[in-house]
Amino acid sequence: MLEFFGFVGFLVLVFFFVYPLLLGVRVKELKGRLKELENRIDELESGKFVSVPKEVPKPQTPVREKKSTLTTSSPPASVFPEKREPSPILEPADSSTIRFYTSFWKSSLWEKIEKSLAQNWTGIFGTIILVMGVGFLGIYAALKMSPFLRFLMVLGIAGGLFACSIYLSTREFWKQIAYWLRSAAGAVVLFACLGSVSFQGMKWVETESLGLLLVLLGVFVNLSLAWFASFQKFASLHIVLSLLALAILPMTDLVYGVAIGVSVFGLFLSYRFKWEYHLIYSVLSFAAINFLYREHVFSSGADPESIGRMYGMIGTLLVGSVSVLVHYRKIYSSLAFDKLAFLSHFASWFATAIGFAFYATGSKWNAPILVLAAIFVFLHARRARAAGIRWLYLTDTLVSLGIAFLGVIFLSRWELHYLSINLILGFLFFSFFFVASEEREETLTRVGGALLHFSLFFFLILLWFFKTEENGDLRSFLCLSTSLGMISLSLMTQVLDSIRYSDRSNSWDDIYGFSKKLKVSPAGILCGFLLSALCFETAGEIRDLWVLSCLGILLLFLRQRTDWNGLGIGIFPFAIAVHLLAFSSWENLGAVDRFLRVLPVIVFCFSAIPLSKIRGIDSGDKYLSQPGVVLFSLHLALQIFVLGNPTSSFLPGIVWLLFSLFYLELYRFLMGKKGDSFSGWKRGFSEAAPIWAFFALVFVGLFLGAHILVHLQSEFSVGFLKVRLLVQIFAICAFVYWACTTVSSEEKNPIWFRNCLPLFWELALVVLITAVSLEVPSTWLPVAWILLAFLTEAVSKTVFSVSRFHFYSLVLFWLSCGHTAFLSSSNVTPSLFWADQEWVGGLISLFFQTGYLILIYLRPSFRPQSSEGFPFLVDRFAEKIEARVNMMIFYPLFITVALFLFWSFDTAFLTLLWMTEVFVVFLVGLFLRESHFRYASLTAMMLCLLRLIFWDLSKSSTITRAFVFLGVGGILILMNTLYGKYKVSEGKKSDVQ
């Protein structure tokens, strides 16, 4: 195996001596071709060409057009030598494909890769392999030579390499190889010196002092070569190969110390020449050495206070400090972002952090040490700002924040709870945010603000996790104190915004651009959520609700006085939490206790109405009092039910209706005073006027719901009157009051409210019809309906001028006719009192129905008066009916009379009675001069004759038959006579015309 390693080393040496010769031959060939190309260019620029006839055929392949001072005629073919044309001049047919692949392989990315591999990594890999070959050669010679002779042999190889590099450096072409050979010589010397001290196969030095001197000599030689290197890649190679050689050896304290020295020297070179790549290679290589030394320290079973661990931390501190301080120079002064310098600086911090993590002891004193280190780094970063190195100032400031963050996190080793740690982090981020704002650094300000908001939000998440723990109690002193601390932190943010940054149009911590004109603080919004969490950390007693409500009122006052609009938004979740807390234990409480428990919340909601001013910039001050009005009105409606229902089920509905009138008048009062004499806190009520109007309608809806579900189901009476009738009378009066209320059609009155007011006429009519249907006996309902028809017709003509009631009167007339025809006449009442007989009510209703028919006939033509909403639709429909009003009123009455006769009289005289009605219909047709009545009467007459023939002849007695036939015959003769006179008069009128 040793022979094999020796053979490999020999091949490596041969490669390094033969490869330069091959390169030289290739370069000579390329120089010849380059000289030939220069000669060709000289010939083309000489201009000594003989013109040729135009008949000379052009080449088949296209020739690129080239600007030149040559004559336009082509030179003779004999002038050109018979050689292959240069490739750049010809363009084959598939030139587009060739250009694509050429441009692909000639791109900047491939050129960078080719340059990196050809100029740097080939030399790096060659040097590494060369050093390894020397090592293998030393191993092979271990059985043949003494350790000292092996040391001399390796030094001889290094000297040979160095001599070759000196010789080759005198020639321009071989300088690159000379640099690589010189680097390899230095690495071999260092390897030989360290091997003589600590490597088992080459160790010949036994005394510690001589070994240390020899190692220092090797390091001095290698670092001297790095010092005199002209390029950073060779200096980096010296440092990296030196550390690599140290990594190959068994790790000891001595080796680690040498690695520290080599790394510091490499960093000094970076400081001297501004070599960023060299800095990256140095710190990352030392990080690898740190890892190996850590394995060495821990493999020996070192305790947390061991010398090896402390030695590693000191070395990491030394190298890390030097690497970080490299960029604190005027040479880096620039406001622009230096990517490479930032990358190297980040690598320095990363290697330093990894190094300290390797030797971390887990001690609780790490927390204060890290905090002190963070303060030092933060203050030192100000130097970068003074020097004009902005990227360095930002980077190290953020690094200091990260170090402080770790320091606070490590406070858990002091048995500090995670809620308290989050509170400390919140104050840390707040301090950072404030300092960044004072320095007017936008980037750091955004970072600090975002972290501050995250700490406030994350505290809520931690509270949730704490609640889910087995022994988690939100009412503990820990939760209460930390919550108050976070609330104080959020309020402190807004206090500074009002004092220190009052000249800003937006909020100080509004880094998200919520509003450019209003001070909407995200910390204020989160403050509301923190206050919500505070609600659930109390005992939930009435006194706690009073305290929370007073706190809410205080926050409303502060928001209005200080214009903390973010806190105003945050009050919404706080209000929800207070309500949940107030309603959390309602199940086991009485009505009064429930009211007393919710009373502080009602006071808080009412206070939100006047304390709702928002300071605007363009449109002036506004009052956002609508949420307060909504909550207060909902509470009022609920408490009316809670307090009234136990006393009487009728009471809540009546009180709701009363409050609807109160809200209506309040709305009218506020709209009358709006923009006039209302100023200050009073504007909070007037700005929410549409909400008052809306809840006035809501109270009406609540009454209707209670009336349908409760009042109509009750049969309770007071004296001879039922309570529901009294309630209905009161409701009709209230609805008429609503309907008679007038509001202006200005824009300040909502159109939906203006459209709702006329509908209360319909609502009053519906309640009246409901009352009549429930309280009037069914025998007299037809009479009641026709009397209501008279009433509605009268209302349509009175000062109220509700024209659509004319249509409602027709509907009631039809209802009365239908009831008389199908219900009153067909029902049989087993009673001896005539007032209980159905036909009596039917007969009276027929009398009033006839009177209504005459009234409608004599009434002037219908004139609609509504112009919008539902009343307008009803009037339009009534206007269409008015064109056929005679049909709409006469035919229902005729049908009602026919059916009433059928159900009320004996069948023997029914034909005679129907013929009498037919005669009346015939007379109406003649009187009104409408032919459809005559046609209807003739049709009915034919039906009566059929009944006379097929029914009366067979079913009636002789005397009855005689009277019926005499009556029917007389009616027919009278109809014929009247029709004849009608025709004569119609004929005279036509002759006159």
C-alpha cells in the first residue's frame, strides 16, 4: 500500500512538470494561428485588389456585409490563395441555430464559471493534491528513513518547489504556475514543521520549547508567502491550505493555537488589501477548525469550566472580533449597498456565532453577558454610521438586536416564566423602535415596529397556550401583571406618538400604511385585544364589570382627547369581551340581578355616543357614534324584555311600541337641530340620527313580533274588554301617529325612512282588520267588513288624502260580498234569537253593500296622489281598476244576492226571485248603457227559463206553480216592453246624430 501511495505521489510530480510543457506547445500553436490571422487582416486592408467582371458568379453561401473602404467590384479569383475562408466571414444556412448555441456558451454566466475553474480552482486543487502527495511520500519513506531525515526530505521538496517558482517567475508566461508552486512550497514547509512536532510518523522533536519554535518557523514561512502574495486567491490559498494541513493533524491545544494565529494573520491581510473573498475563506475555515477542536475538547470529557472550553471561546472571540472589525474603515464608506462586503461581514458573524455555540455551557450567566455584548455591538455600530457605511450600520444594529433577543430568551435559565420573558422582549423591541425612530432610519424603524407589534400579538397567543395548560389560571397574578405591562407598553407607544411625534399626519408606529391622514396606531389596535384578554383575567363580579366599564370610558376619553384612532378600533374587541363577560353567568340570575350586572356595560355603551369624535384633516371633525347607539339600543330592547316579561307578557311589546315613538321624536328633534345649534359632544347624538330612526323601526318590529306571538294568543280580559283589543287600539293610534309624521325630502333624511313612513297607514289598517276579525262575531263580520269599506273610503277623501285607501275599500267590499255569499248564507245557527241568525247579518250587509255601490258610483273619478314607493304602486293598480269600476262593484253584489237568495229562501219561489234580480240587472244595463249587463241578464234569464221548465213544472205544487209562472211571465213582458222603448230611443238618437 505504501508503494502505491509513493507511485501516486510520483505521478503527481510528473504531472506538475509535464503539464507546463504541454501548455507551452499549445500556446505556441495558438500564437502561430494568431499571426496568420493578423497577416490576413493586413492583406485585406492594403486595398491592392484587381477588379473583376460582373459575370463572376457570387458564392452560393451568403457573405456578411462589412463596412470597408474597398471598391465595390469583386477581386479576381486568382488573387486569393486557395485556402479555407476564415470562419467568421461565412454564414451557413443554419446560422441561427449556431448563433443560439454560440451565444449560450458565450454567456456571462459560463464565462464566469470557466474563468473561476481555469484560473483559480485548477491551481487550488493542484496545490492540495501536491501537498497530499508529499504527505504520502513521507509516509512511504517512514520505513526507510529516520524522522529527522524525513523532515529534511520534505523541506527539500518544498525548497525545490520554491526554487522552481523563483525561476519560472522570471518568465511572463510561467508566472501563474510560479505563484501556485510557491503556495505549494509554503504549505509543504508548514506541514513538515507541524509533522515534526505532533505527527507520529514524522515526529522527531521531543522538547516542548524546540517544538514550539519549529512550528512558529513553519507558520512564519507560510504566512510570509501570504504576505508577499500579489493576489487574494494566492493569499487565501496559503491560509486555507495552512488550516487544512492543521486539520489533517491530530487536534491539540497547540494546533488550535497555531490555527488562531493563522486565521488572525489572514484577517489582517483582508484588512490590509480589502479582500472580501479572502475574509470569507478565512472565517469559514476557522469555523471548521473550531468544530474539530470542539470534538477534541468534548471527547476528553471536559466539564463546563474546563481550560479547553475557555481556550476555544477566547480563540473564537479573538478571530470573530477581528473579522467583524475589518469593515469599520473609511474605505468602505458608501451609502450604496455593497453585496460582497455584506456577505463577508455576515459570514464573519455567522462563524463567530457558530463558534460560541460550540462551546456554550448552558450557564444562566449567558443572559446578562449577551445583553452586555448586544449593548456594546449596538453602540459600536454607531461608528459605522459616523463613517458613512450605512449597510454596516444597519447590519450590526440588527445583529445587536438579535444578540439581545437571545440574551432575553436565555432568562428562562433564571426560572423566569415565558409570559414575563415576552414582556421583557416587548420593552426591548420598543426601546429599539424608539432609538431607530430618533435616528430617523426608516429600515430599522420598520423592523423595530414590526417586532414590537409581533411581541404584543404573540403575548395573546401565549395567554391562550397558558390557558390550555393543566395548571393554567388566567386569574393568576402572573397573567394579570404581565397583561398590564403589555397594555402599558402599547399605551406608551401612543403617548410618545402624541408627545414626541405630534407633527406627523399618520401614527408613529404605522409602518404598514393603514392611513396617511389619520393616526391609526397598530399598537392601539392590539391594546384593545390585550384589554379583551384582561377582561377574562378578572373574577367576573359586578364590581369588576364596573371597573372594566370605567376603564373603557377612560380609554374613550383618551382616544378623543389624544386622537388615538388605533385605540378606538381596539375598543371594539374590548367591548365584545366585556359583553361576553357580562352575559357569561345569566342562567342562575333573576331579572333584577341581570339588569344590575349589565348596567355598567350599558353605561359604557351610552358613553361611546358622545365620546366618539374623530379629528379629520380635509373634512373636519366627525363623530363615529353609530356603534354606541347600536349597542345601547340593543341593550335597551333586551332589558325591556328582561324586566317587563316577568311582570306581564303584554308589557314588553307595549313598552317597545312606546320607545318606537320616543325614538321617532328623538330622530325628528336631532334632524331639526343638526348643523344648527348642536356642537361638541351633542354632535355624537345628531351624527347618528339615521341609527335612531332605524331602531325606531326595530322597536315597531319587536312589537309586531310580540303582538303576533303573545298578544293575539291571549284571552285575558279587563272588565268586558280584552287586553289584546286595548293593545290593538293603542297600536292603531301609534301607527296613525307614525303615518301622520312628516319629514322633509332633503338628502339628510334617508330615503328608506321616508318610504317606510306611509306604510304605517297599511300597518294600522292591518291591525284594525285583525282586531275586527277577532272581536266581532262571525254573524256580523260581513257588516263589519262593509262598514270598514265605508271607513277606508272616507279616509281616502279626508284631509289625510290617502288615495290608495280607495282600493282597500274595494277589497273590503269584495271581502264582505264573499263572506255574505259563501259563509253567512250557508251557515245554519241553531238559535231562537234572531240576532244570532246568519241571514240577518247577511241581509244587513246586503243593504250596506248596496249603499256602498251607490256611493262608489256617485264618487268622482279616482286621482292617485302618491309619487314613490309602495303607495305609488298601489295607486297605479287602483287607477287601472277605475276604468272598469262598474264591473268591479256590480257583479260581486249581483252574485252575492243570487247566492244569498239560494241559501235563504225556499226553492219553490227561487226562480221568481232570480228573475226579479235578472230584471234588476237588465235595468242597470239600460241605465248605464253598458251592453255587458244586458248580455249577462239575458244569459241569466235563459237559465231561469230552463229551471222553470225542468224544475218548477215537476217539483212545485199547482198554486206555487201558478204564482211563479205569472210572476216570470209578467217580468218577461215588462223586460220586452222596456227593451222596445230603449231601442226606439236609441234609434232617435242615432237619427239626430
